[in-house]
Amino acid sequence: MNKTAEYLERFLNGVKKRNPGETEFQQAVSEVASTIFPYIADKPIYHKMQIMERMAEPDRVIMFRVPWTDDKGNIRNQRGYRVQFNNSIGPYKGGLRFHPSVNLSVLKFLGYEQTFKNSLTGLPMGGAKGGSDFNPKGKTDNEVMRFCQSFMVELHRHIGEDTDVPAGDIGVGAREIGYLFGMYKRIENRFVGVLTGKGIEFGGSKIRTEATGYGAVYFMENMLQRVGDSIDGKTVAISGSGNVATYAVEKVNHLGGKVVTLSDSSGFVHDPEGIDANKLEYVLDLKNVRRGRIKEYADEFNSATFHEGRPWIVPCALALPCATQNEINEEEAKTLLKNGCIGVSEGANMPTELAGIDAFQQAKILYAPSKAANAGGVAVSGLEMSQNSSRVSWKEDDLDNLLKETMLNIHDSCVEYGNEAGHINYLAGANIAGFVKVAEAMLSFGHT
Ligand code: NDP
């Protein structure tokens, strides 16, 4: 075993020992470390200063009780979290997730990834993530409101416009951000940009809702253009039917592609005729207003069929996983390749298992890891923070242009750091480009 492999193994064993049972967190660290250790092999300062070891330890983890009362008067009890991972290059920034699967391992993986992603955007933002095991599905608006208010009763003392600025994620959309911001404002008696993803009427930014989905598609278009190709005319499989997925559909349609799948946790719909603007309107209403299941799409449109499982068995040229972590396993990755998939842009965080990533990398397809491909959301959140600080509101076109420019810059950073004799290893490129800035800042701070 060479020295780099030996250091990597020792490091990963240490991470496993310090974070027992936290499989998602171990997976995220392992994916990053496998590309960073070769990069720092000839840079002893990073080893001496224990940069990778320190980056794998959150600055702090806050865990708290969130009691709330349901509509029947029962007292319910949830667990709330905020993982403030790394603030070397700016205030902590990262979403809140409300989903029954939320635990410390999931939030630590998301906070770790967020640190690299935020660095890639070029904006001054550190990494964090938070949330709760609360399940908004099937709850009334009043129940969701009471939960959000109770959550903020504790969270408010740990966040601030220059300290930590949360946003949405799975299960936290415009409704939840409104309830959370309303309570923050009431407790603190201050109107500041302490959350992003706010409504336009109270300090939100145009394009923020669309930014993650649009950004993942822009990134795909950037990768294709580099090799003289484009989305135009291509068949695209998308998973999820939430915020990221739906705006990815809209942008693929703008660019001339045809989206043939969407999904939720019960299964997926396959529509060979494509999910056009009218059908997308239906999905937005189904998911955001009626809060129904994707299966209903197949009842509404004769061209579509509903299936259990995940959409990766449907032949496509491009795949955009936009639901959740570990939703493409090795077998599914190989099926996508066998069916002619030439590009994957990850709208969701860590949607591909490590063995699936290996399959994509070995096939040398255009594979954009989530920390690069879905950074558009947090980038526009960063712009929302700037607008709030200076009490202004920028125009939609200007913001969309800034989003496009940011995605292209991230793409070009990946090309700069991930060029392997002409083939672009976007995974290595994104990890190294994100790492360098945070690591340099940490070196400047000495032993802190
Ligand atoms: P939403 O809550 O709006 O939508 C999530 C979608 O994914 C729903 O269709 C949901 O289906 C599905 N889903 C969630 N969990 C599972 C599961 N375990 N199995 C199958 N399907 C599942 O979330 P977002 O669109 O905001 O987030 C999607 C992904 O994008 C996440 O990985 C998130 O971290 C990432 N992301 C989001 C950003 C944003 O700006 N919102 C920014 C960057 C990344 P169901 O309704 O059945 O649960």
C-alpha cells in the first residue's frame, strides 16, 4: 500500500471510530477524502495542521426537544437539531429538513457536504444543516405552524444574520419558512435576513424557489456544451416531485429536452410523451396546494403509467436524481448506463451510492456530483442575504443571469481541478475546488 492509501485508510478508520453507526456521514467523508488525499499527498502542511481531520468534526452540534400539540389536543414530542459544521469562510448556512428519517448522521453528512458546496459558490458562506424528525405529511397547516413555532423557540438563540442563516430542504418549503420567520421576528423583535427562501413580500429573493432545479440543469448544459452537445432533443429521467425536481422539469423543457419521469416515496410515473408545461402546472398544484401523491398524475393523464420503485429503469440520455440520498444504487447506475445514459446531474444531496458513483466514473460519462450540481440554491440564498443586508430587491433577470454565471464558474472550477488528461473528473474537481478555499482559511487561523 502506498503512503497516500495508507493515510486515507487511517483517516477513514478514525472517522468510523469517532462516529459509530453514522453511515451517511461516513459515506460523505469517504467520498470527499478519496479525492482529497491524493491531492494533498505532496502538501505536508495540510497533514501537519490536521486539516482533513478538523474538517470532519462539526464546530458544534445543537440538539433540542420540540414539543407541540396536534389538532386533537395530544402533546407530541420531536427532536430538533442544528449542526454548525464550519464557519471558516462565512456565517453558517444550510437548510432545515423535516422528515422522519432525519437523525444526526444524515444532518452531519449534509452539513459536511454543505461546507464544500458553499465554498464552491464563491460566496462567503460556511456550512451547516438542521431539522427535525417531524413528518409534515398528513399534518394540517395549523399543526405544521405549531411545530415550526416550537422549533423556533429554541433555534432562535443559535442563529442570526451574521451567525447562522438556515433555509429550506426536504419538508421545509415556503409555508414552513413563513411560520419560522414569523416566530423569529416575534421573539427577537428584529426584521433581519436570518432565514432564506422567504416569501417575496417579506424579504425573499426572486429565483430562489427555482434556483436549485434550474442550477442543476444549467450545470448539465455546461457539461454537455463543453463536449459540443446540448440538452435539446434529449430524453431526461427525473426523480422526486418537490421543489428541486419540478423546477428542473421546467428548465429542461425551456432547453428543449423531454422529461419522462417524476417520483415520490410511493413510486414513479412514466410519461413517454413528456411532462410539458401544462402537466407541470398540474404537478405543482398537486404537490404544493393539494399535497397529494404522484400516482394521481397517472390517473389524470392517459399518456402516463404509475410504477412502484424508482425511475432509473426507464431509458434516458440524461438523469437528474432530485429526491433524496442514496436513491441510485450500483445496479441502478449500471441499468442507466446500459440504457444509454450519458449524463447525470445530482439535484438531490448524495443521491448516488459510492458503488454507483464508481460505475459512472468508470464509464466516464458526464457525472456532476451534488455539491457542484445543486449549489445554485444556496448561491441564490447568498444573494438573498446580500439583498436583505442592503435592504434592496434585485430583478429576476439579473438574478437568473447571476445564477447562470455561478453555475458556469463552478463548472469551470471543476474543469480546472478535475482535468485528467482531457477527461473531466467532476467529482474530484468539485471536492478539491471546494476544499482549497476552506483549508487555506483554516491554515490562516492557526490552531483554532
Ligand atoms: P421537497 O420536500 O420539496 O421534495 C422532496 C421530494 O423527494 C418529494 O417528491 C419526496 O416524496 C421525495 N422523497 C423524499 N424522501 C424520499 C425517500 N426517502 N424516498 C423517495 N422519495 C423521497 O424537497 P426538495 O426538492 O427541496 O429537496 C430534494 C433534494 O434536493 C434533497 O436531497 C435536498 O437536500 C436537495 N437540495 C434541495 C435544495 C433546495 O433548495 N430545496 C438545495 C440543495 C439540495 P414524498 O413527498 O413522498 O416524501
